[in-house]
Amino acid sequence: MQTAENLVRKQYLIAPQQVEKLQLIAKKQKVSAAEVVRMAIDAFNPDAPAEMNEDELFDLVSARVKEAISETQATRKRLNETLAALGEK
């Protein structure tokens, strides 16, 4: 996961059905909608053959989601450690 200092705010128009789908994915993955968008962008490879089979695509998306979950867990751990240290002071 990137820190806020490394992110750029952009505004894009998407259809209401896409908003619903984005929110559903975010809720299921327990990440923000913005994180889902970042993962989707990272997973997209315009040079990949258009005929990528479903298993390959699933493996790619699965790897990206696992990576995001791992990064989120590491961030939560650091946050909890920081909060615990602040609580001791």
C-alpha cells in the first residue's frame, strides 16, 4: 500500500453499476474502494494477450489481492504498535 504522500488525487466518471460493483468488491476484500481501483490498475497489462484465459486472469487477480491484504496487515500491525507505544507515554 502506498502512503498518502505518494498518491495523486484524480476524478473519473463511472456508471452507477460500476460504483455498486466497486463497493461490493471493496467490502468483500475489506479494503477501500480506492485500493480496489489501484489493484485493478496494477493488475491491468495492456501488453498481455487479449486471449488470457480465465485461470490465468484469476491467478493474477488473486496474487494482487493477496499482496494488498499482506500490505494492509503489515500497516495495521505498525499502526497498533504505534498506538500501543503512544498509550505507554
